[in-house]
Amino acid sequence: MPENSLAERSARAAQSAGRAAGYCWLEHPDGGAHCTRPPHTGQQHVDYYNGRTSPTDTNGHEWEE
């Protein structure tokens, strides 16, 4: 069985943690954000925590697959 690099193991662990927390967790194409909606079949993704311009904004980064 081939050894996985630390970066690969860390990426898989982060994805697993996001999914375990109940998020879709698809990474934004530009990086730096993950979909924090519950798992869904649609192509619209949103990160409710990163990318907000003010504390009262309800959505941060939004993108489609």
C-alpha cells in the first residue's frame, strides 16, 4: 500500500471533519472557502462564514459547480 503524503492525509482529514460536522464541504474553486450548507444535490454552494463583508451579512462566498 503506497504511503500518502502529509498534505494528502491532512486534506482528507479536513474533508472528513467538515462532512462529519454536517456540511456539504465542497471547496470553492479559488480555495479559502467550503460549502457550509447541509449535504445537497443542487449546484449552488455557499460558505456562510468566510467572505462576508459585514457581521450582519447572512452569506459569504457563493458559487455554482
